[in-house]
Amino acid sequence: MDSAEYERKIAARFATFDQDGNGYIDREDFSAAAKAVLAEFGTKARSERGQALYIGAEAFWQGMAGIADRDGDQRITREEFVGGAVKRLRDNPERFAEIARPFLDAVIAVADADADGAASPQEAARALKALGVQAEVADAVAAGLDSDGDGRILEPEFVAAFAAYFTVPE
Ligand code: CA
Ligand code: CA
């Protein structure tokens, strides 16, 4: 990957986190992400699944802030994202999985219409698109996730794919 390609990918990842597009990532972006997923699947915020999603989003924000918000102003700038989050997450993908897992668990629970504990590839793609992942990337990721073709995507696969998407190789 050349540096222009790398920059483009980083910019796309930043834009995914910066849900409201105001140029920095903060708590509002994470609650906006939760809200978008709930809207996509017609789930109420006050439901058990809705509450779990908001709690997961808050934990995800706290984890990201801990990694990237160097000046502690409760905002992750693009500079902090590139200099802190991207590098540290690439060095330690397990850490990223840890901070993202409660949120992603909750996303799967919301997306999983038949409540069998797994999302279908279509449900996973819808969730990723609701989160702002570009449509063609979301479809490819979701299809790839169901590697054994049984139509069920479990949480560890979803977490691994999400981590792979955000930990852009240099
Ligand atoms: Ca923002
Ligand atoms: Ca900051």
C-alpha cells in the first residue's frame, strides 16, 4: 500500500468514527452510532437491547479516549487518531477487540432478528452500513465473515473483522 492509499484508508476510518462529521471524535459520535443501529433495526432505546447498546457505546468511547485522547479534552482529533489510536491499535489488536466487544456484542443482539445468538451476513452488513462503513466494504466484510457459509456470524468473527477494518496495515 502506498502512502496516499494508506492516508485515504485512515481518513475513511476516522470518518466512520466521526459520525456527525464535525472533525473530531467524541462521546456524541458513539451515541449517534448506537442510535443509527437502533433505527436501522427498529429497536427501541429503552429496550434491554437498546440499553445494552448504549452502555457498550459508552465503554467503547471510554476505551478509545483512554488510548487516543492525549490532551484529555474529551475529543479525539484527527491528529490524535492517526498518532495514537491507529498505531496503538495496530500494535495491539487484542486491546481493540477488548474495548469494542461490549458494543459489538450489543450490535449483534440488536441485528439478530431471530435471536439465535448469531447475525446473518445480511444483518451484519446492515449493521456495518448503519455504523457508516462504506456499502461495498460492508457487503464484502459481511460475506467474508461467514467463512463456513452457514449463514451465522458469531461475535468473535464480528469483533475480529471490525478490528481488522480499523487496524489499517501500513
Ligand atoms: Ca464528531
Ligand atoms: Ca483530545
